[in-house]
Amino acid sequence: MLSNLLIFCVMFAGCIVFGSMFAPAVIVWAIAHLLKLNSLAELNLVLFVVALGGTVDNILMHSGFIQFNSHSDMAHQTSVIPIWSWMIWVGFGLTLNHALKFLESSIWLQLAFGAIVPPLGYLLGERVGALTFETSTQATLVTFGIIWLVLMPIFFTLKHWIVTDTIENRVV
């Protein structure tokens, strides 16, 4: 569990500092992790988390709430979030059944964690120049807190449906 958390922290830092150049390292880690687990359920969980989380970030970007910056001193100019942001979602999806497993036992832990920790991750990304908040820092953190109050229980519900209910579905 601790190793999963440490690897996620390194991956998160690598993505926000080095941008999409760090994507191959995340992909290698994700593949190794999934092959070690030999679990289609875990792969499905990660895919759902990436889809939902990436959609939320895309909505925030297109609504003008946040702006993703590239790591070449030019603004991110595509219609979808940058690859490094998708990679963070991959890494996050791989923590739900491991480093963050302790949250599954309590909706209150999920809500408290969601309201505090992920918004601080966005703040860290803003501080290192990976993204820009288009509103005040306080308003942005409150908004992210509210968004994550909704997302954390959804992610753990998905985890329960996909992983816990199908744990016997291992790849042979």
C-alpha cells in the first residue's frame, strides 16, 4: 500500500513538472502494475476513472475555470486536456484499490479526503505552472472541494461494483 502511494506521488510530481514527457514512465508503471495484479476488474476500474476524471477536467477547461499550460512556455492549445493530466488520472485509478483502500470503509472519510487532498493537488499543479486558475485561488479550491465531494463516493462506488463484486474475474 505504501509503495503504491509513493509511486503515485512520484508519478504525479513527474507529470506536473515534466508534463507529457513523463507519460511513458506512467504507462510502464501502469502496465507493470496491472500485469502483476492480473485483473481485468482493476483495468476496468482504471478505465472508468480515467474517463470520468478526464471528462471532469475537460469540462473545467472548456468552461474557462482552469487552463492547462504546456511545458514549453506556450498555452495548451488543444480541445482535450494534456496527456500528462490523463496520466495523473491513470495513476489515481491505480490507487483506489491499494493506497486509498482505507477510504472504502467510510463515506465520511471519502468526503473529507475528497474535499481536502485533491484540491491541494490542483493547487500544487498551479504553483509549479502546470495549470492556471481563472478565478481566485480560494474560489477554485472551494469549487474543487465540492467537485471531489461528489467524485470520491462515485469512484468508490465504481470500485465496489467493478472490483469487489467481480474479484473472481482474474485473467488466466
